[in-house]
Amino acid sequence: MSSAFVIWQDPETTMWEPVAKLAEAHGVYSFSYTQGALNKNFVPFPRMNILDKVYESTELFPFFQNRLIPERRPEYLTMLSWLDMVPGANDPLEILSASGGSRKTDNFRIIKVPQMSASKEYRLKFFLSGIAYISDDAKRELLTLDSRTRLSCIIEEGNRADSNAISVINPGTGHHLGYYPHYLNEDLIYVNRKLGVAGGQLITSIPVLKVNLSAPEQYRLLCESVTPWPDNFVPFQSEKYKLLATKKRFPSHRE
């Protein structure tokens, strides 16, 4: 079974909240809201407005389908290239989570729930955030990176906007290149704490997967965070990720 969470940014506080979970098993998709959906500013998705029910469908729900570029459009191959994927039977949740599943003027992101790798590692692909705000020297440096590059990260103490902000750094030069996505910070910091890491420096390795020279800045640098998987660790287990749904299930409007 594969699953992903929908993360929503509260326009009032700018904080990110998990509001829903999508899971797929044996060709059936299930959708449930999480505790984060109880936020007073959150509006449920159209035709799925019952917060404590499970919706099921044999097709991907419109909210997610509308965030995938149709395969017939030329932009599809471009996006696959940016994601370091090749045409074929790609998991839609893999595409959505790697790209973030965002749309223009959108305040939603999609993150796939990681599973422990064969080498017992916690791995997540992501595009580096905040590139528009780094120095000109760092922007030029970023374009010279390749798949041999390993970046590091550190909790940015004193960041007034986000006390858990994780700065991504090129250890060779010390330049700040951007940020680990805000909505993924909590788990990465928790994993490091479980491993006994103290202070701001994290033991996470960040290999560069692809530099997309012609892409918009939000898709410029594709990376992957790699951290040992702690014993008995379960991703995304804070209170706001817990499901609101009862056992009763509702079919989607497509069925």
C-alpha cells in the first residue's frame, strides 16, 4: 500500500497543516481527513465535505488528478525530466510527492509517506525551497552542482518566520543554497533527535539528484534527504496527522 498526505498552508498564520490522507491498495483509493482539517480556516474539498468519513474510488480523486499533467501534453515529458523520471508506468503518488503537487496560487502540497529502504534509511525527494532569496554567488554556484554533490543541512537558529527552518548548505563553500521544505521539517528533526543528535547540525545527507537549468526556480534543484531510520520510528505520527474517519465508508461521486 502506498499513501500520501495533503499539507495545507493556513493563509492567516502561513503555517502548514496536514489536512488529509490518500492511500492506494489493490487499485482502490481511499481518502480521509486528518486532525489538521479541524482548523477554522480550512475548507473541505468539493463533494467531499464530511470530515469524519472515508471516501473510496477505483479512480484517482479529482483533487489529485487535476494536479497531474496529462501524458498527452508536451509539458508532461518536461516535468518527468525535472523529476529525474522516465516515461512509463510511474506511480502518480510518486510524481505528486516529488513535485509537491502544487498549482499556481495554490496553498496545498502533497507528500508521500516514506517507507524504510532496504538499507534502513529514511529517504525523501524534494525540490529545494527559497532559491529566489539566496545570494547571487550562491545562485551561480547552484548551477555548477551535479549528482556527485552531497549537501548538508542545519536548523537555522534565530529564524523568526520558522523556528524549525532547515538551511541547506554546500559544505565545500559554506554557502546557503536554500531550505528544506517547511512542511517536511518536523519529521526530519524528529528522526535526528531519535538518533541522539543535539544542537542545530543534522546528520542528514542531501545528495543532489538533478539540476534543471531551464526550470523555474521552484523546480531548479532536485535533492533527496537520506538519514538512518531509527528503531521503532513511524513517519508522520504527530496529533494533526491522525485520521478523523470512522469505519464507515462513502463512495466517491464518480462511483
